[in-house]
Amino acid sequence: MTRPSPTHPEDLRRLVAAGQWTAPTAGILDDYQQANLVVVPSAAADDFAEYCRRNPEVCPLLARTNPGDPRMTYDHCTVDVRTMLPRYRVWERNTLVAEPTDLTEHWRDDAVAFALGCSHTFDAPLRRAGIPVSHAAPPVYVTDRGTVPAGIFAGPLAVSMRPVPTSLVDTATEVTGRYPTGHGVPVHVGDPSALGIADVSRPDFGVYPGVGEHTVSVFWACGVTPQLAIPEAHLDYAITHFAGHMLVFDTLLDASESLTRGR
């Protein structure tokens, strides 16, 4: 079956809610704000919000819900987080129990959802700047760098990698710095071993795209990071997006301005 091509985030969310789109969201709906999802029990929500505050480059917080309410509003766009991401991951006591395309059966009365900015948001501006970013989701690596703990949450930094022509590294830094809701500037350029990555060709998530001649590995903070902090929190349950399968809001980002739209 041919996959329909959405032309607006609302079209995509409608397809997702109907079960007609279960694929990654990388490379579609350029310039719209994409977001990672984290859902935790209300008893842990304030600690997680503080974890985001202490690690803003890693966890750019866009919005959160009230306990038990699946409706989330960001920049005047209201969504039901149970049905508007293509795929999720569900944990119970640190054990992955499901990877559903709908959260209705897994939603809890005390659940609090958080939307965190995603680097897919700046891929289109990078392409327009002449940097050949793939339309596939980037590879993701778990590093040996830690994040700043907050309450029950702590863990290592995860990064995404995009190969960038050496002559355009400064351009990539300047472009992505305009998007704090997409993780902003790179955390590292060059030698992966400086991040504790032993073999860049073997990512922890995703597929390695190769790094050609006159090209360098550039690493950005990644929204997989909070998923690595969840086991340390020993929660009764937690829910996140499936890697690469994001929530897309209606906010169309203006590449000419530095945006801080988190609400």
C-alpha cells in the first residue's frame, strides 16, 4: 500500500490516529516543530521537569500535561498524546512491555506527558544551507558524558550524528544554534572517541550513514537521553516515543530567528 504524504502536521496526526501512518517522521514536514515524548507518573513529574530545566540542551521542554489528561497544548496546537505519535515504547518497572501505535490501553489516571524538542526540526534548514542531511533518522549513540541529575533522574548523554562537510561545520553550528527547541548547537565535532564512542559505525540506535572524504562527524544532543534516565528512576511505569517516531506540532519555525517557544 502506498503511504499517503501529509502536507501539514494536522494531516499527519490524522493519519497517525487512524493507524495509516506508523513510519518515522524524519524528512517530512520540513520546518515544523517535532517533539519527543516522555510520560511518567505524577509523583515523578516535578523531578522530571527539573531534570529538563537542568539539561535544557538535551531536554528542551515544550509542554506538559496535567495528571491523567492526555491533551497537550503547545503554541495553540492541542493534541491527544495517546494517538498522535506513530509509535511508542511502554515500560513497566524498567521492563519494556510494548511498542504500540496507540496508547489508549496503556494510559494511566496519574500519567503526566512531556513534549521535548527534537533535532529533526533543524534538518531542513541544514539542507538549505548546502549540508546533505539524510531524510532518514540519524544514528544515535550513548556517550560516556553524564547529564545533570535532578531528583530521581540521572543518566548518560545520548547524541545524534550527521556527517557534515568539513568546510561547512561552522555553517552547521550557526544554523542549528537558531533552533534551541531542536537541541541547538553541536555538543562535539570530530573524533567520536572523545564521547566514549568506540566504533562510530555501530550506533546504539539507527543506521550508520558513513562519513566520506572531507566530511566530519558532528554530534548533537539527542532526545533519546531521557529514555536512558528512566531506569535510574525505578518507576512503576513510563512511556516514550519510539526512536524516530515523533509528535509534529503545527508550529512552523522561522529559520531567520532564534526561537524559544517552550510553554
